Amino acid sequence: MKVEDEELIAGNLSKIMAMICIRNTGLENLHAGLQPVTLTGDYSDVNVIDATGQTIPWRTVSHIDDAQMAALMREIVDRLFTFHMRRDDPSFRDHLDRWITASNRWDTPVLDTAFLEAVAELGSGRKPGGS
């Protein structure tokens, strides 16, 4: 198989998996709601005031707690597992084919060099970003 064909197939599969296994999960709940206005463009002018009156800069406030993160990761892993377990089921494949049109409007994926470097560091026994 030509590299271009392999990249096209992998790109389409990646976009479909992202759309049906990740996008339509609890991640949508994190995305829902009011979005703060920033005049600087980098949110350095936005703060959150918590129930104790503590002012927390937007860029440093956690936007998801540990329980929400664990639930989100379980949901994503379960969907990815289901995707892989049903990928050869004809009715599941028919369902995926309907998502291809929508996912084709997304940008073409590129190799994530930071991810590759982090994996290489883990393989070498070093912590990512460490020495």
C-alpha cells in the first residue's frame, strides 16, 4: 500500500474515532455553558471567585475534578474498546460510513511529534519532559 493511501485511511479512521468515541462523551458537558469573555485573548484578564472568596486566575483554575476526569476516561476507553471490538460487524461499519461525511470536514491529521517524543522518553525509562 502506498504511503499516501495509508495516511488517508489512518486519517479518516482517526477522525471518525475522535468524533464518535471522544467528542460525544462527557467532554460535551465540559464544553457546555457560558464561556468567559477575555479582552486580552489569553484569559489573563479572567478570574474565578470560589465559594470561599478565593480569586483564581482562569488559566490556572482546574476545569474538571478528579471524579469527572476518571468518568470521562472510562467512557472514552469503553467507546474505543467497543469500536475495536465491533469494527468488523457489518451493521457497525454501516453506521461508521454515515459519519465519514461529517468527519471529512475536519482538518487532515498530522503526526504529533510531542506525543512521539513523550513515548520515546517513557521507553527510555525517563519521565516525559525530564532528563
